[in-house]
Amino acid sequence: MSREFTKTGKTNKGPFEASVSANRQIGQLFYRLKLDFCDTAAEAFAAARPGQFAQLDLSRTILPVPEDIPDNLRDVARRNIVLRRPFSFCDIVCESEKTSVEILYKVVGPASLRMTTLSGGDLISIIGPLGNGFRIPDNKKRALLVIGGIGAGPLQHLAKVLTEEHSEEEVVAFVGARSAKELPFEGRLDDIAQSLGFSFREFAKYGINSIVATDDGSLGHKGPVTECFEQWLGRTRMVYEETIIYGCGPEEMLAELVRIASERGIDCQVNMERMMACGIGICQSCAVKCRTDDSNETVYKLCCEDGPVFDGREVVFNL
Ligand SMILES: Cc1cc2nc3c(=O)[nH]c(=O)nc-3n(C[C@H](O)[C@H](O)[C@H](O)COP(=O)(O)OP(=O)(O)OC[C@H]3O[C@@H](n4cnc5c(N)ncnc54)[C@H](O)[C@@H]3O)c2cc1C
Ligand code: FES
């Protein structure tokens, strides 16, 4: 599909108007928001890659009724939403005139709480797609997706793109959360499907096995997903040069993932999150400390423009 260019030669990033077509609750604090775009916006979002994101304006979205506000958010719920909020995409579907983008989100504060009241036909302003997504090299035979909690969104999108564009690659997903309730998926498959390794529909629909870990052991491996992943690597034969790891989740998880990858010489890309004020490279609030290729010096890169996806080897983690 051709892309729309502004006079400066840059891809048009809006602001665009999105129309809400669905907003489904899939867990206590998890929702999937579906937005439809037409015209120039449809073209811009049809070209979006997994790991890219958009800035949503939720300032005029209403609060839920008081009984639907979680206790831990009662104090902050009424705060004004001055800044747009960044969200990545868990799915993109292109039809002839329309592009639909789905966002998997967790209710954590005033803006995401307001998002829950969006319903069919509501209009919101959105800037995007922004940043650089995952780069998919042609020389890999195996892609390992490692997910912590709400990091599931962009890796669901990546799973779809890998299946469509690199169908020869074997893909396995590792998903972790504090407990079974904190897994942002729509439910587990039946016992037969699970015995074959297909745990979650979101990956099974692409023929991808998903292996589960929870910190409290309420589902799957008891312990961090990186521990489960490292044990799996230890008992699985593969050529590391032909393997790539893609990660999205909390920073401690990504740091551990990069350690595991580096020790084995496996390529690894990590989807970083930073607090973002502008999302377009102006405010400098989203700096990520990075190593340079050929010296011990470090530089600061911008998560919104240079990322949010980085080569794992370059990131100096903030732990
Ligand atoms: C590139 C990018 C992509 C994202 N994609 C998704 C997504 O697909 N789904 C989703 O649910 N969330 C995603 N997020 C996080 C989302 O932007 C925040 O949860 C959002 O700002 C929440 O707004 P709020 O007003 O509800 O809560 P806030 O009051 O803004 O935040 C609630 C709490 O979360 C912390 N927090 C907020 N944003 C971040 C951040 N970026 N890094 C670390 N801590 C943070 C705050 O410190 C605060 O303690 C993404 C963030 C980035 C940077
Ligand atoms: S969020 Fe403003 S520079 Fe990155």
C-alpha cells in the first residue's frame, strides 16, 4: 500500500480521528480496544509494524461510574489528563477502505481508567504510528517471543506478522505474569490443545505454542518467565545463530532476557517502555541509556524515536 507523505518528506502521523468499534473487557483489569481508521489514517496505520505505538488523547473521555472505579485508583481517578498516552497495537486488520487497530490495555491510572468507558461510535484523536518497531531479519529459522504481563500486545501483533511474512520460521511464545489472573489473555484452550502445547488462543490461532509461567505458580511454571525460558533453552536443540529473541515486559525481565541471550550469542530485541510526554522526540523525557558500538562510552537515545524497540546488546538497563 502506498504511504502518504507530508511536504517535509516524513510519513503523515496525524493527529487523526479514530472511531471506536469495540472495547471488550477480557479480565479484571484488561481490555481490548478496537479503533477504525479511514482515508489517510487508514493508510498510515496499515503500514504500522509490531512494536510501533500511537499517542491517544483521552482528555475528554468520561470516568466510569463510581462503583466501577477500582479502590486503588479512587484518589487519582479525577486527575486531568493533560498529556496523550502511548499504546502499542496487538492487531491490525486492513480492509479495502478501512484499517482496524486493536490495543490491549491494562487499567493502571486515570487515562486507562477512562478508556474503559469508550464505546462504539466514540471518536478519539490519535497520533501515530510512532517509533521503530521490531526488525525481522531474513536469516532466522526460529523466533522466541518472551512476554511479561501487558507486554503481550505488541508480541501478539509480531506473532501475526511472523506467521504471514515468515511462515517458514518456527515461533514459540513464553508468557509470564504474577498470577493466572494477571495474564492478559481471553482464556486457556481445552485439555487436548494444552497437551499439544497450545495454551492461549491469541497464539494458537497462528499455530504458535505458548508456554506459561506465573510467579505464584497458579498456572504453568512457578517462577519468572525468564527462568522457565532459560530452562527450555537448556533442553531444546537449536542453532543459536539461526535464532532470535523478541521481548516485551518489565525492565527487570528484559535485562534478564538480554543476559540469557548474550551468554549464548542469540540476537535479541527488546521493546522498552519509558514515561513519554510528547512521543515525537521533542521533550526528551524518554531517554534510554545505550552503549556505543566501538567504545565504552554511552549515549542517550529516545525511546519514542529511536525505539521503543532496541537491540538488547545496546541497552544499559536502569535497575
Ligand atoms: C511505547 C509504549 C507502549 C505502550 N503500550 C501499552 C499497551 O499496549 N498497553 C498498555 O496497557 N500500556 C501500554 N503502555 C503503558 C501506558 O502508556 C501507560 O500505562 C499509560 O500511560 C497509563 O496511563 P494512566 O493515566 O492510566 O496511568 P498513569 O498515571 O500515567 O500511570 C500509572 C502508573 O504506571 C506508571 N507508568 C505509566 N507509564 C509508564 C511507562 N511508560 N513506563 C513505566 N511506568 C509507567 C506510572 O509511573 C504510574 O505509577 C505503553 C507505554 C509505552 C511507552
Ligand atoms: S517522549 Fe518526548 S522526546 Fe520522547
